[in-house]
Amino acid sequence: MNSIILRIGSRYVVGILLLFSIYMLLRGHNEPGGGFIGGLIGATGFVLYAIGCGTADARAALRIMPQTIAMAGLGIALVAGLAAAAFGDALFTGQWLFIGAEGDDKGLPLSTVLVFDIGVYLVVFGAILTLVFAMEEEI
Amino acid sequence: MTNDEPSRRSGNGFAGVVPVLISGAIFVFFLTLVPQISAGDVLRWSYDWVPSLGIKLSFLVDGLSLTFSLLISGIGTLVLLYSNTYLAGHVQYARFALFLTSFMLAMLGLVLADNLIGLFVFWELTTITSYLLIGFGHETTKGRRSALQALFVTGAGALALLAGLILLGISAGTFEISEILAKGDEIRAHEMYLPILILLLAGAFTKSAQFPFHFWLPNAMAAPTPVSAFLHSATMVKAGVYLLARMHPAFSGTDVWLWTLTIFGAVTAVFASFLALRQTDLKQALAYTTLMALGTLTLFLGQTSSYAITAFVTFLIVHSLYKAALFLVVGCIDHATGTREAEILGGLGRVMPVTAIAAAIAALSMAGFPPFLGFIGKELKYAGALAVASEPVFVAGAVLLANALMLAVAGVVAFRPFWRKTDSELPRTPREAPWQMLAGPVLLAAAGAIFGINPDLLQVPLVNPTVATFLGDPTDAKELKLWAGVNLPLFLSIATFVLGLLIYVIHRPLRNLLIRADNAAPNFDRGWDAFLSGLKAFAWWQTKYLQSGVLRQYIFITFATVLVGLGGTMLVRGIGNVLPDLTGIALRNWAVVALITVGTLIAATTRSRIAAVAALGVVGIGVALIFIIFSAPDVAITQLLVETLIVVLVAVAMLRLPFLDAQGESDHRPWDAVLAIGVGGVVTLTLLAVLATPLDLRLTEYFEVTSWPEAFGRNIVNVILVDFRALDTFGEIAVVVIASLSAYALLRTTAKEKSE
Amino acid sequence: MEALLAIAIGALVAAAVYLMLARNVLRFIFGLVLISNAANLIIFTGGRLTEGVPPLIPEGANLPAADAANALPQALVLTAIVIGFGLFAFALVLIFRAYTTLGTLNSEEMRVAEPKGDPLL
Amino acid sequence: MSWTLTLPLVLPFLTAVAAFLLRANPAGRWVSVVGSALLLIAAGSLMLETLRAGVVVGQMGNWPAPFGITLVADLLSAIMVVITAITALAVSVYALADIDRRMEMLGYHALFNVLIAGVVGAFLTGDLFNLYVWFEVMLISSFGLLILGGRKEQIDGGIKYVTLNLVSTILFLSGIGLLYGMTGTLNLADLSLAVEEVENKGLLTVVAVMFMIAFGVKAALFPLFFWLPAAYHTPAFSVSAVFAGLLTKVGVYALIRMFTLVFDHDIGFTHEILLWVAALTMITGVLGAAAQSDFRKILSFHIVSQIGYMILGLALYTPLALVGAVFYLVHHIVVKANLFLIAGIAQRLTGSTELSRIGGLYKSAPLLAVLFLIPAFSLAGFPPLSGFWAKYVLVQATLEVEAWILAGVALAVGLLTIYSMTKIWAEAFWKKHPEGIDPTPDKLDGPTRAALLLPVGFLATLTIIIGFFPQPFVALAEASAAQLLDPTAYVTAVLGGSE
């Protein structure tokens, strides 16, 4: 696996896949996609990176332990749900902020629902990497 | 021979003194109630314990409960005083005293309770505390065995009793004993009378060690002697008798009652007296005479005549007094000499004169000599026996034989050790017991003498009100008197003396005979061992087959349950017409299904790992195609990604795993195939039936309508996931996080162990 | 089509059960993958099938097409797939680990927790 | 407001996240304790709210029922949540001394708290698919906890536990699919109305049996209990205590919920099956225990046996019987968790849980002996401890419907329970230690001793309180049983409360 092409190539692939995964995440509310699919695609990038450059490198590139990312994602998703409390709503009630909304055009929607989906993304991303890294190191 | 090694160190501190004071105070308290009760009053106190279930903690002081309470607290005080010296300095004395005091309180609660369930609660408390007391010598196998035996036998009876009490409560419409007793006719006529009676008797007979449940009692002598004195004179074993006495007004008077009690009582009395004579250990001999007394008491409770009841009450008191005294005497002997073996002991009269005198008085009362209370008791017994209308000869004969044997045993226990000449070496040089240990035997023996000489002291305060509890009227009690004139009971008494003395004279050859007979007879104690090992073997056998440790079997049973459960329900309840309609399906769809099916078949049958993984991949892709065809793009993408990951993970794992089958090993399993096809078939049938029902689309329609206007999303599936059913998704990601953490933990602990 | 799928699901279940009953626990895992697919398809089919109209609301519209597919079972299946994956991943690692510590994949030889001939007390 | 309802679910998750992120910090281990204490407070206020309002309902995301996910607490749910919080608190204190650093670094506290969250979620949810999700949350955390430590028998037991539970999961999921396919709804209250509309009652019964089997595995009913005795004696003691207390009870809870609220259309068939299953469960469990000679294995088999009692209560389906079932649930969680905790202390002091290899605790550790006697005799049904009332109510309920054989079974199983408990007592406590070890607790340092004994004492005290003052608990169980038998209030609260 010590091919230079693979090593350099995988770096680019990581970048491209990460961008694509974020695209999938953000469009999820209106078209096929979403946090889970996004997280999986993002994780795939790092899995390829780990295959190309070894898990040690991949871990270093990630900086944070993947299980910490996953757990933090769970926390973020939970906070997104809890945010409703500030507005006197029940748990997981979506809170929306439409930036620049005019009439029918809803502008740029920011919502706790999106934050929740980001949590999902991080959980999937972190969990898959936790699993794959550990398995690769073991085998 | 001694189980409880008496210690010469002294002082148990508070643990020694406080219980004596408590029980003494209780005794005095009950004494102060005597005038009121003998005047015909009944005291009642009640607390709503569990009103939802109709259970009250109610207590009743009447003649019967007062008599019992006085015996319990009085003897309890003396026993506690005695124990403090007997077990002086024992490391576990505090626990001992605690258990003994708790036992006494439980026993008091039992006899005072006026609620069926309240009574049962105290009943079981005596079971627990006596378990702990009998197991005082817990470091020996014998001690533990005896404790368990007592617990198990009486516990079994208690469960029957519980069922009986509940049924009685349901039938009578109340759990208050005094209310039930007032409904005697109703209960005797109730269709549940017989079952209830049998259940109550099961409880009473096990607790009171009636034949054939008697075997636990002699083993219970593993307890320290003061415990035996207490449990087997006035308390534990009398609980069963108390229950019968308490229920007497409601249950007696039927043939079943009469004959069950009479026969069990008589058999127990005679059988136990013979066994008593067979023993050479003084304590064991006393234990069997306790059985005899219990049998006699039960016998009398079978009757309803005032003679029988008076006899019951008198003998109850007599027995408690002399039996406690004699047990304590045996304890003194044991304490002083280090043995209880009748064939070794002798000549103690000179070194232990006070003990000897107390023993003599108690024994004379036991043997039924005048002027002691025992004599009056015996006379009344004969009178009572003769009052049995149908079979006086049988009953009187049984009583006569038992009494004669008892006289002989009294001689063995209380006369020979003191006055026989012997050359045997004693384990210790005997000396007179200290006063704390003499107080009990002396006072109890003296009471027997005083009440004998002046029976009026007992008649009005205790006997009459107690008889009144049975018969409703204190004047029904027969008069207690030493000289009742020349009558049949007197002749029977004389016959008893003659026969008893005769048996005493020949008791040693007779004993050898009895030992041989006993050894030949079926042994209940060994039966117990057989029962236990049989139970264990059965448990072991059934567990071996069910919980076999073989995973395949577990899974097989589980799926077999599915097949039988679902298939059976289909057959019994029917699911309607489920003929599949396979018309009009596009070729493309047939192809996808064929792909899935082929993949499935290969996965199920192949012996190659690579083929299996590839087949799984094919199935996964086929399922994803289904999702694509049937308008589920999100699901399809997810399915494809997940299937890819699964295949990758399996492939990675397989780098280290062995081949599917060992060389030459066949994995052809026809029965598994039958089960598998059965389960598959049941699932298909159920699904077909479900598809034949109409589907209500309310939920989906709501989501379609609100998804964009209210939840601001055009991908309805995603909106459901992150908004309508966000809680599901949250749970789902929690599963993912934890799955990865768990898998990580699994892998990491491997690494740790390898490096170690 | 639902009926055909019902039969295919039955086949999936049958194969899965057969695999799960095998001695080799790796086969159990294969069976698990199949039966999870079967369960997901049961939910999906239970919500009835619609060809070619995904539950998406087109730009400018407030409602999806009138004959759009049932969205709810799709969401449920999605959740179930992910959960199933989590469970599967753990089970796979567990079996892997079982092999490295117990030295076998044969469930009949896995007798550490419930040893043969446990002594009677 | 729905937050009293939501907090008991949210708190353990927050605790889990916090405990995991702080896992390298020595203070991290206290997060669990604090979290459990807060959970107990939250659960208590939910209980009060439920007592006041009857049924507390929260529509998650403000979407009305039956469209969104509804959380519901009737009395049974509230009781279960409180008892879960109590168990969690006791076990998390115990874990301070029981769980080593390595297990903490691998995420013990996160796993534990997510487990609790899953349990609470299962008790509170009013949605069938959501119930499935909480079952899975619970299941996967239990997998993790079970193998944490990684000893051989843990892996072996884990394989059996995991495989059989996965089978149950798949059954549950398929059942949901089928039920949805017939009714078009997932909300439990809505389901209870929708099933009445289903014309094919035979099919409905088939699906009901499917749920019965799926939950039967979770609850460890005959003949589906194998995973339990195969695994419960293997993990850390804290873990087996919380498993013993809670996991099977979730299965029992689910059975009670589904077979009072949804599947009550064919009681003569479904509940009759349950009746005989209950009897067989009691018998096989108790005989299994009689065959064992290991502290924890005996206790494990007894769980099976006592699940039978609870199911008996459900199956009889009379008000009194359900009172018995609910009371038994509560009593059993407290007592069983405690006994497993005690087994852990006994193992620490004597070096093993194998009864033939231990002893001497009565002499050297009298406090522990008392603390053991309380739950042990309670389990065996001795008055006046909690188990007596549980048994009493069930026996009376059985006798009232003149089910003589079942009453006999219930009583006889009680006797055999006594046998097993005294076996432990005689061997571990009364007998001398065979190797002459003096199992004195003095050899543990002060904080360890406190962490181990405090929760045990706390649970034992609870057992005594329930035993001596049963009235409030019985009354609560009565009210709860009344709600179960007549779910109108539940249904209107869920469906009507949203408008």
C-alpha cells in the first residue's frame, strides 16, 4: 500500500469526499441525502485515507479521536432537541430562522433541525471511523 | 457429644441483660392483664396495615392468647437469663440474644394476632428466627442441615397454610379471626371447608411436627440447649397446636376434624413415646417426648367436650412448665459434665443437689405423680379420653400407653443421671450450676408443684377464660382437683404407674429392641436426604436438557417457538384467504426478485466464504434495487452504502477468521432446513394476509400536507427523520455511537490481553 | 408485486434461519444480514409499494404528487437499516473476538460460560 | 408541560455525553453519580405529576398524536422510571468501587447511562416504533457492558446473549411492520383503537403472538430464556446488577403494555397461553437455580423464575392480579439488583462466587450477612418483606379465580426459592471458608467499603420499607392496575390532549 500515487491521491479524495458529504448533508432536507448519508460518505474518505497512508496518519489528520467526535455529535443532536426548551416548546420541536426571507422565498433557512442533522452526520462519521480504525489496527 | 461448647468466660454486657429485662417486663405486663381477662373481658387493638388488601394488624387478648403469652414471655425470661450464663462470653452472643428475643416477640405476635394474614406474618417470623437459632452451630454440616430441614418442612407447611388462610379469608369475607370464629356454622357448611381444613392442618402439623412430619424436630436439637428449651416447650412447636386451638370454634365438630386430629394425634403420641425411649441422648429423649405431648394435645383438640378442652388447656400448661424445666436441667448437666449421654451419666445428685431436686419435681410432674400439676393433667386426659363418644377405648388406650412411656422416659432423663451409681469417666468434673441457670428449672418445677397442690391458682385466672375461648362459657371448664374421687380415670392412673414403672425397669433391653425395630423401619430423616438429592438430580437433569450450553439448540428452540406459536395460532384462529396474486408483474421486477432469491440460496448453501460474502452483496444490491424501483431513493442510497460497508467489514474480519467448515465436516442439517422453511413459510403467509387488509394512510397524508408548509422540507422522508420522528433518529444515532464504542472496547481489550 | 415480494421475503427468512442454526457463528452473522433485510422489506412492503413516485415535494408545490409513495415506512426502514448496521457491526466484532480468545467459531465448542459437567453442589 | 416527561429521558443522555468527554478526568466517574441523582429527582417529580394528572403526555416536536412521537407516563410508566432511577443511583455509587480505570476509559459510564436512557425511553414512549428504538439503545449498550473487561466467559456468554437477543429484535421489527401494514399507525393509544377496526382478528392474534415471542425473549420467558443464565454471571457485578434489575423487566413491561392496551381482543387465547408459559417459566427457572452452585448463576435462574410470577399476574388479567404483577415488578428490581451487588461484595471478600469455594461471611462480615438476609428472604417471599406482599397478592388473585394448579405452582416455586436462598446463605455465610481465608471487610479501604455497602444498605432499606409499610405501594399498584385494565384515560390523554 506504499504507493505514492495512492497516498497523494487519497489526500485529494478525502477533500473531495468531505465536500461532497457536506453537500449531501445540507441538501438532505429537500432532496435525497441528509446527515446519515453525508456522514457515511465523509467517513469513506477517511477510510480510504487510512488504507492509503495507514491508520496512524489518518488519526493524525483527524486530530480528534473518532469516538469523541461521535459522542460530541450525539451531544449536538441532543442540544438541538433541547433548544426548543428556550422557546417553550416540546423536545425536538424545530426552531427556524429564515435569513433574508421575502414573501414566498424563504431565503437562507437556519434551523435546529439542521443542527440535529449535523449531529447525525458527526455521529455516523465518528462511529464508522472508530470501528474501521480499530479493526484495521487489530488485523 | 455437646454441640455448643460452653464457655467459661463471663459477661455478655448489655446483650446479656437487656433481653432479660425486656422479656421480664413483657411477662409482668401480661400478668397485669390476668384479672381483666379472667373477669371475662377481651382486649382488642387494631391498626389498618394494608387496607387495600383488607389486612389489619389486629391483636386480641383473650384466655387462650393470654395463657400462651404468659408461657412464652415467662419461660422466655428464664431462658434468656439462663442463656446469658450458659453461653457466657460467646462471640456471637449478641446475635443469639437478638434472634431469641425476636423469636419470642414473633411468637407473641402469633398468638395475639387477630388477623389471618397478621398471624401468618408472625408465623413466618418464627420460622425465620428459629432457622437462625437452630443454625447457631453453623460451622458444622449437621447444624446447617438441621436448620434447613426445619425451615424447609415448616416452610412447606406454611405455604399450604397461606393458601388455606387466603381461601378462608375469601370464603368468610373477612380476614379478622374473631369475625370468622363468629361464623362457625357458615364455614363448616362452606364448599371450601374441606380444602381449607386440609391446608390449615398441613401448616399446623408440619409446625407441630406431627407424624409424618416429625423428623425435623429431633434434628433441631442441634441448637443450643436453651433454644431447645424454649422452642420445644412452650413456643415454636406449639404454634401449630395454637392454630388448631384458635380455629377450633369455627372448624371443630365435624367428623373430618374429629378423626383427622384424633388419629394423627394418637399415632404421633404413641410413636413418639417409643422413639423417646429409644434415645440415649437426654436431649433427644426429651425432644421425642415433646412430640408425644404435641400428639396428645392435637388428639384432645379433635374433641369438643368440655373434659377434653379442659384437659387440653391443663396439659398445655403442665407440659410447658416441666418440659422447659427438664430441657434446662439437661443443659445444666451438659454444662457441668460435658455430656448428655444417659449411659455415661450417673451419681450427679450429690454434686448438683439443687439441679437434682428441680429435675425430680419436674420429672414427677411429667410422669403424672400426685401432688403435682402433671397428675391433674393426666387425670383430666383420661376423663377427656373417656368422653370421646365413639371410640373411647382406642383413645384412652393410646393415652395410657403414651403416659406410661412418658413415665419411663422421665425416669431415664431426670432420675438415673442423678441417682444411679456409675463408674463411667465424665468428660469434666461436675459442679453445681450457677444461680442464673438454676433459676429457670427451679421456678418452673416449683410452679408445677404449687399449681398441683393449689389448682385454684390456675383454674380461675387462666383455665376458665381459656376454655371460654373454645366453648364460649368459662363455667364449662371442668374443675381441676387432685382428688376427684374413685373413678375410672383414677384406675387408669394407677395402671399407668404400674405399666410405666415396669417399662422403666426393662427400658434398656426394650431400648435395644426399639433400636433394631427403628433401624428396620423406613427412616424419615434418610428420606429427607433422598428427597433432597432427588430434587437436585431432577433439577440437574431438566437444566441439562434445557440450558444445555449449546447455542444451536437455544436458537433452534427459539425459532421452533416462532413456528409453533405463529403456525399454531394460524391453525386455531385462521387468517383467511392468502392466495398470492402474481399477475401483472413487470419482467424487471421478476428479475430483481430472482436476483435476491439466487443470492439468498447461494448464501445459505455455499461452503466458500468468498461466495457467501459475494452472495450477501448481491442480496443487498437486490434489496436496494427494490427500494429504487419502488420510489425510496434515500433508503436505496443508505442500503447501498451500508451493504458496501458490511461487505468490507466482513471481508476485513475474514482475513483473520478460519474457513467456514473444517476439512471433511458436513454441515447438512435436514431438521434445520425443515424448521427454516417452516418459519419462512409462516412469515410469508402472515405478510400475505396483512397485505390483503386495507391500509389506513392517515399518518402519511398528514406528513405530506405539513412537510413543506410547517416543517419546511421537501424531502418528506428526511423531514420525518429529523423532525416528525426526530426522537427515533436520536435513538438511532445513540445506537450507532454505542455500537462503535462497544466494538472498540471489544477490540481494545484483546490488544491489552495480548500485550500482557 | 407485493405478493411476489412476500414470497421472496419468506425465502430470505428461511435461508437466514437455516444459516443462524449452523454451528459456525460466522454463518449466524450471514443469516443476520439476510434476516435484517427481510425485516426491512416487511416494513417496506407493509406500507405498500408504489413505483416511480418518490415522496418529494417539487419546487413551488406544497404537496407531493397525489400518487407519491408512502413516506413513513421509508423513514422507518432507514432507521432500522442504521440500527441494524450498528448491531451487525458489533456482532461481527464480537465473533471476531470470540475466535481470537476462544480459538473457535464452532458454537458447540464455546463452553466457557456454561462448562460441561458443572459440579453439583 | 412535557418537560417533566422529557427530563428523565434527556438526563441520562447528557450524563453519558459528559461522562464520556470527561472520561480521562478523575472527576469523570462522579458524573454518573450526579447524573443518576438528578435522574432520581426528575423521576420523582414525574411521579408527582402523574399522581396529580393521572396520565402525563408530551408530544415530541409539538406534532400532534398520532402523527409525531408521543411520550406518555401513566402510573406504571412513572413507577418504572422511578425504580429505574433508584437502581441507577445505587449501581452508579457501587460502580465507583467496582469498575476499574481501564473499563472507565473504554466508556463504561457512557454505556451505562445510555443503557439507563434506553430503559427510561422504553418506559415512557407511547409509540411502537419508538419502543423498538429504545429497545435497541438498551440492547446495544447492554452488549457493550456485557463484554467490557473481555474475559473469556464474557465473550462466550456474550455470543449467546447477542445472538438470541438479535433474533428477538428482528421479530419485534417484523411485528411492527406487520402491525403497521394492518392498521397504518404506530402510536400505541391510536393502535388500541385501530386494532378494533381490524376485521381479520385471527391475523391480529397471529401478530400478537409474534410480539409475545419477541418480548418473551426479552423478558426471559419459557422457552426463550436461555440467553439469560448463559450470560448474567459473566460481566462486572455492577453490570449484572443493573441487568438483573432492569433488562428483563423492560420485556415484562412491554408485554404488560401491549397485552393490556393493544392486544386485548382475544384474551381467551393469548392470555391463556401466557398463563401456562408463566407456570412453566416459574418451574424451569427455580429448578435451574436448584441445580446451580454459583452465587450469580443461582440468582440468574431465579430471575427467570420470578418473571413467571409477573407474567402470571398479567395472564390472570384481573385487577388484583395486575396489582400483583406491578408490585412484583417493583419489588423484584430492588431485591434482585441488590443481591447481585451483594454477590460482588462476597466475591471481593472471599475470592469467588462458586459456593463450594467460599464461606465464613456470617462470622466475619455480620453487616453483610444482615444485608443479604433482607433481600434473600424477601425474594423467598418471607413476611414482612416486600416479596411476601408480591407473592401474597398473586396467590390470592390466583385463588380468587380458582386456578388451583397455578396457585400450587406459585407456592411450590416459593418453597424452592427458599431452598436456593438458604443454599447461598449456608454455603457463603454459615460455612467456614474452605481455604481458611478470613473474609473480613476490614481488608477493604474505607471509601471502597462505603461505595460497596451504601447502595446495598440503601436498597435493603427500601425492601424493608416496602415490606413494613406496603399500603402506599399497594395502593399505587392498584391505581396503576386500574389504569391498565381501563385504558380510556390513557387513550384520551394521548389523542385528545393534543387538540
